[in-house]
Amino acid sequence: MGVRVMIVEDDPLIALDLQAIVEGAGHEVVSVCASRRDGLAAIGTDIDFALLDVDLRDGKSFPVAQALRARAIPFAFVSGSHRLELPAELAGTPFIAKPYAEAAIR
């Protein structure tokens, strides 16, 4: 069985694209969230990895990233924001810039 992935992305088309890529690679998307509030709530589900947009409707996804890190759940940012916007404690997190190539997500 593949990896169980949470996607936190507020653009529905990008979220669908990410889901298609993840599922096409043989993994399972267990949660798609459009806000950091929903992302934080979804961390209680059984996930192995997360893809996070930096800028969400209700603010930056950094609290979600910090909660994932506290639970030792790996994650990557997929964002149109600049990597330099990441706080120091998240600076070493994998970062995939938008627009992204499908291979970068896989």
C-alpha cells in the first residue's frame, strides 16, 4: 500500500491536480484541506506525509507545518511563495515552487 497523504491547498484546481499526481503514483490522498484550521484538524487522521501551500485563505500554513513536525510526520511545501518567507525553524523543509512539474511532486 502507498503513502497516506494530506493536501492543504486553497486553490481547488491545484488541489485536484496534486491529488491526481499523488494517486497516479500509487498513494492515497486521505484529506484535502483548504484552510489551516481544517489542516490542523486533519492531522488527527492517519497520515504519513503532507503537501502544504504556504498561503491559505485563513493565513500561512506554518502552524500546520509545526504541528506535523511535532508529530514527526514529514511534509513539503508546494507554493508560489518564496522560500525565504519560511520561518527559520522551517527553512530546511523541502520546497517545491509553483508552477511545479509533475515529477517534482512524485
